[in-house]
Amino acid sequence: MPACLKDSCTLIDFCVRNPVKVAVGIIVVVLFGSIALWQMPMQLTPEVRIPTISVFVRWPGASPYEVEHEIVQNLEEQLKDVKGMARMSSWSYGSAGVVRMEFSVGNNISESLLEVNSRLHQVRDYPEEAWEPVISSANLSDQPVCWFVLSPRVPTREQIEEFVRVHPHLSETCRPLLDAHKWDLLLYRLNTLSQEHPQLRSLLPDADVTKMRRFVEDHIEAQFDRIPGVADAFLLGGEEEEMQVLVDFEQLAARQLTIGDLRRALRTKNKDTSGGEIWEDKRSYVVRTLGQFSSAEQVRRTIVAKRDGVAVYVDDVAKVRLGYKRPTESYRRGGSELIGVGIRAETGANVLDVVAQARAVTAELNEGTLRRRGLRLSEAWSDADYIHSALGLVNQNIVIGGLLTIGVLLVFLRSARSTLVIVLAVPASVIGTFLILRILGRSLNVVSLAGLAFAVGMIVDNSVVVLENIYRHYQEGKRPFAAAVRGTADVWGAILASTLTTLAVFVPVLFNEEQAGQLFRDIALAISAAVGLSLIIAITVIPTAAARILSSQTQGPGGNSKHRLQSTLTGRVGQWFVERIVGINRRLQGSIRSRLAIVVGCVSASLFFSNLLFPHVEYLPHGNKNRIHCRLHPPAGYNLASKKDISEQLFQRLRKYWEINPNAPVAEELDAPLLKDLLVRAEPGSIMAQVQAEDPSTIRELLPFLKEVGQEFPGMRVSAYQLSLFPGSSRKVDIELTGPDVESLKPLARRVQDDVKRAIVDVQTSAVPDPSIENPEIHVKPRWERTAELGIDATELGNVVDTLVDGAYATEYAIGGEKIDLRMIGGRELTHIQDLQSLPVATEHGGIVPISALADIEISSGPTSIRHLERRRAITIEVRPPASIPLGEVIETLEAKVLEPLRNSDALAGGLQARLGGTADRLQEAWLSMRFNLLLALAITYLLMAALFESWIYPLVIILSVPLAAVGGVAGLWLLNCFTEQPLDIITMLGFVILIGTSVNNAILLVHQSLNHIREQKIPPQQAVLQSVRTRIRPIFMTTGTTIMGLLPLVLMPGAGSELYRGLGSVVLGGLVVSTLLTLILVPSFFSLMMDAKSAWVALTIREEPACSESRAT
């Protein structure tokens, strides 16, 4: 007996004779695995980390051009050579700028943060009104996980009925209120009807939600921020408070004061200063000079200057009041102006726990602080619902797959006790996997659970092979304990080889740090852990239990179990099938030409059909989230009031789809699905509508409908898209155009957009920033001679214009423990451009002159935003293809029909560049990485088998089964697309990696058993092959059947999150079916050919040796 077999027998014998120790080990694994399951964070998808650092600077009132020249370019100059940085981009907006740095995966982000912070201190002085830069690190998971809305507390049905009893003449008017099936619809109808019937206002609290932003920040946002796992809570909507100083320029001039004097007074007086300590006897007093504003009266009594010995107070030249900043956006949910609160989760946080705790905080606020104010916080949406649905579907698939696997075992084993022994491997391996995932710091998500669902059928494979071989030895006459030990030892090498090949294919995936590798890691770890544990269970638990089950049977060794199996209908069918397969192989063994034809034909056909059916690739699964964003981009220069009017029109256009009750008969007559939620926002650059469908399965039907609705608004550019499961990886391709200046990029951008529209039918394109859209601007150009005469410099004039037009920031004001802006504002509102020319300017000599006397006023235009890529001006053409065209095909089309003609012409002269970026970059990187991983997995599998078999020939026979699996995987994906849309995305491509490790298992069993017959029983190779096919066809079909049944629910059961794993399952399923059927013919033929070739080589060598000896003797 070989040494390795003796060692394995010793270990197996120890387990068989110590069942209590084995049971205790399994119980400990299950116990700690259950604890780990309870502690694991639950998420929708794995964390995808792209190391990123952003530097954000705010400069109120500045134009994009000023932000670029005064702030962003200085930041880029200092940050251009930060170590490890892979890409730098920046945006300059009105009033703000941001520089974004992406780093190589694996880069130490903490060290990079320190370096960035150090370099920022070397930046020259920022503009006076600019805020200090804010540094943040972010990744693709920094998206809201739930959203809440603050609204007035709507009345209950009982309160409405009571109102009707008091006001019976309004009973018909109140009927729509009683019919409202959701709170936001009730609020909208109340607000609408109360305009005609003021009595209805008594049903709502007297509270303007939009004026309560600071209250929300103090009492709601702060509560959410304290929840463990919350990275940030943020607000949308509402109006921000500010302390306003309304300047009277005539009073300023009468006292020979200017705007600069007033501003300096407000800044210098608004300050607390520490004066040290005074010790008196035993006490120590802290000395403080108090000057910081904390009341409007303090601002009023601030001395600006003294004239003729008389103090001039702020109150003498201005009015002071607490007001609100000019809004820049509106947040209209369900037709009412409200405030929204979003919550972002920390990286690695348990999203379900975060949402549950946010809901608990909401309930506490609604019963306490908010109830007293007549307000209510309602949940608009959360990822928890989708996660629960997706995880529930995967868990259901695991259960169904497990039951189908049990059914396969019962059909083959004909023994409930034997089946129970094997089934015990499933929960033990699955729960033990949770322990390993927890130790490795992974989360429980749809991808990792899908890996476990895939593994359910694989888990029993090793146990099936072991138990089947134990029974074979038992039927040959061995005693139960001897049969258990020897039967397990016989196949120990085969199941070790098959398990190691399954694990080995994931090694390249585990070390892939790119975005795709981070997604693969969870499923790779889940399958590897489960299959690895199943090997341990197969050589410890299975023989231990089998020895005792056989001992309890009444029939003796070699009883009639085999006869009973063959007497059943399925047994006779199975025996007939075995004889047919063996007969085919017997006929092939008689002809070398036939075997060569089979080998060449199978491999060639596999390669041909794989190439024929191989589809174009996508990047990541888009998913089917129940949320769509529709954006209307108006012409440049639209103010907020105009955009609010458009948002109101958009709401009214969609209102009937939102307010109709799903149970109403009229709902079936609509031309689009009903809306569960309707949010309309007026943003600085667009009008955005976010919708959810009442029936989540109909969400995609809303895409063409919303585009048609958007096109009803003249002059609008419309885009609509469904939110992706992976933020930052939406289904679009970027064409990045860079050059020395924007003017040279404008014609290039127009040409590229036209070329894209000609190359791809029904494509959506947009330029970011759009060169055709410029903000209208009014340029005030000073007349320097005139301003010099009056003692007014550029800064002073700029402050005057800022104050008169929009209000100039002066200093901070403390209120309620927080700080708000204190701004100087002109005394009248400007409604026409001509009003600017007549605005008064107070001079230091006591006079008042109009601005038109100091400067020329011209109407011009400027960019809405300015983008840089690697410090060069850039315009990005975003290409959103129709869902019917894969991204891989889109990329090929853009390269061939758009970019290549550009490179061959003079369109890129003068330093202009054009390249694909964004998702296209990541897709190409992932595709190259996946091809490398496939080749590496194939090489690792071959080398591993070469080491296990101590041969370079036998692994070559086994590895030949991979092309058969590949064509089956492609065919499985093609067949799935005949029933539902399933692209070949990056996760689906992982199925081909998995196939390398699983498809070779059947070939390993055949080769290993054939070698056992040749080496131990001295059977000729051709007979050994036939005998191995006869004895191994049953465990092969058992293991393949259990794996297929475990995978089947994942492929067939639709629902939330199934897009993540359905394609992968179809590839593995199709690959296993085809490779199993063809392996039974191909492997025996190729193995016998290799053995014949080996024998011929040995014979030739033997004949040559005597000939060489004779020649030397001669």
C-alpha cells in the first residue's frame, strides 16, 4: 500500500473509531458559524473600493471661471504629483470647486490623506471669501441607503370624518381626502382644497416646513448622525437662515461711509478674544473679551465710525433682520414643498441594521419632538426593502436547491439513512462558511449568498463519491468498518484533486484588486470555503456515519441490495444507460482512428460553437431597482422660479399616474404603470423627476414613457435612466475630449456627438459640461480713471455690486449654538438688467453716484461649469446606448466609427485628444483581467493535477474537458437569453472560471480510477478505462445531478437581485450538462490514446537501446 494511502487510512480509521470527537468538532463549527452569521453585516452587494480623495472648496458668489483660476488651478499645481495617484480630475462650478484624485487599488489611503493635507498647506492664500478646503475620502458605496421626508402631520381618517360632521356642507369636498391611499397624496389634496375652502386648513398644523431647515439639522440630522454605521446624514430642500443687514446707501453717503467701512466694522467687532488668567487668592479667573454677535440688537448697536464725535451705528445706516438665503433648489415630493433627509452608510456597515435603527429613531421623533410641532417624518424609500427581497430570494433558492439535491440523492441511493448522512454535509458546510467569511471580514450579501447557493450542489459531491465507494466495498464483502476506511481511502486522492482544482481556480480572483476582483472575492470565498469544508466532512463524518449505518443493516455483506436496485424501473433504465455508454467506449477502443476523430471532433466543435455563440460583454449587472431618474435640461440661464414652474408642470403631467389607487378599475386603462412615489426637484442645472412604480416588475416600462413626457416640454434636453445596483457604474460609455482650451473643444464635441448618433441607433448623448449651454452674464467693467477720482478700487466696487445684487458675505452670526452667515444686502430687489445701471454707490466723500458712472455694463455669457482631466480643459461625451445593444459592442462601434476616423483626420490637431473612459476603461480592464485569470486558472489547475498525479500526461487528458464545458456555458447563456435578457457581464464571466474547477472533476474520477485499476489490479489500459466508466458513471451522474439541481432555482427563479447571479448560474449549469455527457466519451478515448502512445514510446525506446549497444560494440 502506498505511503499516502497508509497515512489517509490512519486518519480515516481514527475518525471512524472516535465518532464522539468527530461529532463534537462538527457541533463546534456549527455553533461558531451560527454566531458569525448573527454578527455579519448584511448588504446588497460587496463593498467596491476605489481609493479616492476629494478636495472641496466653496467660494460663495464666484463664477466657474474665477473658481478655476483662483482656486482649482492652484490646488492642481500642488497635488499633481501625489504618490500613488492614478488619475486627477476637477470641476469648477459657480460658488464651488472640487479636485478629485483616484489612486491605485491597494494604495494606503491614510498616507495619501496625510500627504494631500500637507500639500494643501502650501497653497497660496485663498480668496478672502473662500472657505477652507474640505478633504474627504470616498468610494462607490457612498450613496444614500434610505431617504426620509419631513412634512406637516396629516390628519387621520377619524379626524377627517369628525371635520365632516362639524362641516356637513363640505362632505363632498372632503371625499377625495377620505379616498387618498397614501399620506403625500392626502397632504397634496389638503393643500389644494384649502385654497378654495380655508376651513380645511384647521386639519393641518400651522407650520411652514421649508422654513425649518435649521430645526431639521439640530433635531433630525443630528439624531441620524449618531446611529452606528451612519457615515453622513444630509438634507435637500428648505431655506437656510441668515442674518441680513439691509443697507441704506443714502444714509451711508450722508455719513461719508462706504460699503467697505460697514463690512470692516462688522468683521472686526464680531470676535471673542481670550485675555489669559487672573489669580486672586485661591481663585483663578479666565479673562475674555466678548464681542461675537449673538442677537440682532448687538448687530444694530455695532459702531461703524464716528463723525464729528458722534458714533454711527449699524442701525443708523441699515436695517437688521433674520431672513433666508435665496434658494438654489426646490424639493417637491408628492406636489408639496418639503425637506428630504438622506442617510449614507459607512463602508462595511450592516445596511439592514442602519435602516432599522433609522426607522426606530424616526418612530421616536414622531412620537416626541415632531408630534408636539405638528410634524411627521416619513420614509420615502430604502435599500433595505430591496435587500430583504433579494436575500429572501437567494435563501429560498438555497432551500429549494437543497430539497432538489436531496431528491437526486434519494433517487440514486434508495436509502433515507444514507441520504441523511450526505445531507448533513450541507448545513455543516454552509454554516461553517459563515464562520470563515466572518473571520475574513466579509459581509453577507446577495453575491456571497449566491456563492453558497451554487455550492449547495457541489458540497455533496465529495460525500457522494465517498459513500458510493464505501457501499461498493461493502457489497464486495468487506465488513462495515473496513469498507468505510478502505472505500474512503480509495477515492481520497480523487476528491482531494477535484477539491483542490475547484479552489485553485479562485486563487487569481482572490488576488485581483481591481473593481471586478473585489466583486468576485465574496463569491470565490463562499464557494471555496464551502467546498473545502465539504472535503473535510467527506473524509471524517461520512465514513464515521457510514460504518454505523452499514453495521445496523440486517443483510450481510454482498446481500441483495444490488439486485433490488436493478429490479426497479429507474435501476433498469440506469443500467441500460451504463451499458450503452460502456458499449460506445468499447467500440471506440478498437480503433485508433475513431478515438482520434472523437477527440479532434469534440474539441474542434466546442471551439467553433463557443466562438459562434459568444456574445458581446457588459460591465456590471444593472439590476432592477425600483427607481428611475428623469432629467430635463433647460436652456442656459433659467432661474429657479422658471425651473420651479416647469417642475410643477411636470408634476401635473405625471399626477394621474401617481394619485390613482392601484385597486381602481381606471388603473388598467392608463398607458403607463402607476407610480408609487413621485419626487420633482428643481436643481441648479436641471429639473429632475424620480419615480417608483407601484409594481416593481414594471419599472422599466416607465423609461420610454418618461422620455416621451420630457419631450413634451419645448427646448428641453431629456435623459432618463434606471438606477444601477452599483453606484458609479451606470450603463454608459464616456468619450473624453481634452485640449488646451474650451473654444477648441467645442467643434470637436459637436462632431463627436453627431458621429455617435449616426453610428448607434436610438442612442442618448450628452456633453458634460455642455459647450452649447452658457450662463448669461452681466460684466461690470470699471472705468479706472473715474473710480480713482472717487477713491474706489476694484475690491470696493466688487463688494458694492455683490451687496446690491445678491448680498455680500460679511461675517458669521451665532444662533442657537450654531453659526449662520451675516450678509449685507441692497435695499431693493433687482428685476431688470437696467436696474443695475442705476444702483447707487456711496463714496468716501459723502456723495452717491450710479454704477453706470463708474463702469460699463455689458451682457455676455460664461460657462456653466469647467472640467479638467489631468489639468487640461475637458468635455466628456456621455453615451447611453439602448438596452438591446451590449456595452462591448458599443465600445467596438465607437472605436471603429468615431475615434478611428478622428485619429486619421486633422480633427485632433493642436493638442486635442480623444479617448474612451469611465465604464469603457473599467470594462476593458476587467475583460483583460478576466482573460488573464482564465488562463492562469487553467495553468494552475494543470500544474496542480500534475503534482497530484506525478505526471505531465494525465492532467492533459483531464484538462481537455474544459473546452467542452466552455461551449456548454456559452450555450446555456444563449438559451437563457431566449427567455429573458441576460448579458455577459463581468460576474457572469466568472462562471467560466468556476467551470474550469468543476468540469474537470468528472474527468479526474475516470482517470484516477483507471490508474488504480492499472497499478493495483494490473488491468490493461483499455479494459481499465471501460471498468472505470462502468464503476464511476453512477457517482458522476449523482454529483452532476446534485450540482445541477442546486443551481436550477438560481437560474429559473426571477426576482430582486437575480440579475446578479442568474447569468453565472446558466453558464455553470450549461457547462456541467454538456461536459458531463461528452466527458464520458472524450476522456476514455483520449486517455487510452495517451496510454497507447506511452506504450509505443516505451517499446521504441527498448528497441533502440539494443541497437545502440550493437553499434557501439561494432
